[in-house]
Amino acid sequence: MSPDPDDDGWPARFEAELVRLGQHPARARALAQESVDQAVEAGSDADRLLGPPHLYARHLVSELNDVPAPPGVGGPPAPGRVLLRLADVGKRYRRRVVLAGVDLTVRAGEVAAVVGANGCGKSTLLRICAGLTRPTSGTVERTRRVGLVPQDGGTAPWLTAAEHFTLFGAAAGLAPRRARSTGEHLAARLSWRPAAGQPAQDLSGGTRQKLNLVLGELHSPDLLLLDEPYQGFDQGTYLDFWRQVVAWRDAGRGVVVVTHLLHDLRHVDQVLDLGSRPGARVAAVAR
Amino acid sequence: MVTSRPWLHGFLDLCLLAMLGERSDYGYGLSQRLAAAGVADVPGGTLYPALLRLEQQGLVEPHWAASGSGPRRKYYALTAAGHTALAEQGADWRRFRDGIDALVGTPVEGSAR
């Protein structure tokens, strides 16, 4: 007899929904356990006491997110240590100047957006941030644990999602089981449940981007570098993606996201506008 | 007897702080004290998020204690910031209550209830 997929119980579904809403897995687990205890002490079951798991999860998360954090207690940490610092960075290919005089500092708990017209050097800048491309001039300091999600993807067409998790996890020193379960957790946050046995080449463009995003985060980097990671996302996934960016920030990570969509910018702390010509300007925006 | 009107909205935090100011307690204990005071039957789905919120705001502090039977219980106690919030919100409440009393007036002696 096969297990009923709906029958994995209130705590499991509550926990999964909390994770999907951007709660840290460990926190979600603790909250689920607490809810079970509360039901027992009230002599009831969780569904009767607290309501359906997915609705209670949303209610709880919105209650907790509305809290103005008092200084030093809970909430998103104030911007912290520097995770990335570019000083007067320039890049030339032969005679052609791609970047000049770029300054960018990203601290823990900050989101920086890199905007500008096509061909202004956004992707080159991200590769410099990641250490994949050497700048011609200037200095780059970065934290050790960096995750990069390239625009054109780094997935192998014939491997399944689970095999990607295992492979990328191994590169980060994760045991296969742990890599797979972490990958599945992260995928669930993007409302994606990888199908067993399906090679990456059979995934839709949007889903392949989700795979890229999961792989970029699999090793819990402190700094995430994202190159327009939402190509092909539908609206719901797009919102999940930005919720995820905010959750990363609130968890004290740094995020650099290359984007051309200006309405994304309300989620970010600073904007680096590369414009259409070499020479950079930084504008701070209110959160 | 518990009032059926949704008056508690907006005052649940104050009630929780006041009860915890008296003594530390766990979730189900607090819901029983609210009911016994005739204030409200607060659903668990309202009560527990409110407690977590107070915890996140640093107004209450949890500690775990074994119970005679069943799982360990999460007890909450007021922090120093919680005492300050209780004093402030309590003063707000008394001003509000006095205002309502002034508008509604006092019941005529001997009127039926």
C-alpha cells in the first residue's frame, strides 16, 4: 500500500509551508514542534487548535514580519561586516573599456542591484565579483563563501535535479543525502518539487533557472551573486524569488542581483547604475 | 461567562503582558485565565502567534519546564522591556476606558442585566 501524499501530517505540512515562506528550516522545525506541543497541552489536535497548516503558517509569518524589531532583538540585523568591496575597478578588453571606476560595497544583510543597458558590463562585473574574471585595475575583496547564479546556467543537460544536488553538494563537501535534502528544501521555497528521473534538458526554462538558483545556494554562501535569475519565471515564482532574496538579507547574507527590471528596486538597499557608458554611479534607495 | 463581542482585538497584547506581569505562564494557562476573567475565548491560532510576536519584540522571555504529564511546556515571563510596555499600554488602556465610561455613562441603579 502506497502512502497517501496528503497524509504526511499537520506538522510536516506546516513546516514545509514555513520554509516555503522563507523561514529558516531549523526555525520552521522548532515552530512545528512547538505547535504540536501546544495542541497536546490544550488537549486538542493541531488542526482544531490552530487551523489548516498552510493558513496558520501564513498567519504566523505575517504576524512575525509585522514586528518592528527593537534594537538588538530579533528582526533583520543591521548591515554588518563587509562581504564584498570593489574599489575603483576597471576592465578593458584590448582597447575597449567595459568598466571603469566601479566602487561597490556590500555588507551582511544588504541587497545591491546592478542595473544598466545591455552590454554595459553587468555580467562582467558579476564575474569580477565572483572572482572568475580579473579586473584590469582596482581592487576586489570578497568573503570566502560565494554563490554565483549565472544567466546562461551551469547545468548538465543529462543529469537530474537530484544528481545536480549531489554533484554540487560534493564540491562543497556535503554528503549526498544531505545535499539532496537541502536541494529539495530550497526547491520547495520556489514552489518546485523536482520529479525523479527527469534530466535537466527536459525542464522548462523557468524550472532550469530554479535549479540554477538552488545550486547557487546549496552550500549556504554568505554572498549570493545573481545574474537575472528569474528569466522564464511565472509571476508566482517571481514573487517567491523576491521573498527569498528578502529572506536571505534578513538572515544576514549579502546579495548582488543584476537586473533590468526597474520595479524590482523596491526590494534593494542600493543600486549600482552602470548606465550605457563606462563610469559608475551609486545611488542609495530607501528600503 | 465570556463576552461574545470582538472587543479584545487590539488589547490582547496588553492582557497577555498583564497576566505575565502577575506570574509567568504557558500558552494554555493564559487562554484559561482569559476565559475565566470573562474577557475572551481566544483561539489558539490567535494566541500563540501573539505570544511569539511578544517574544520576538523582546517583551517576554520563554523558558521550558517539564509538565506533570505530556510534553514540556514553554513558559513566558515578562522582560524589563515587557514591564515598561505593560506600564505604557496600561496607562493607554485606562485613558481609553475612562473615555468610553464617560460616553456610555453608568448604569441606573437596579436596572436589569
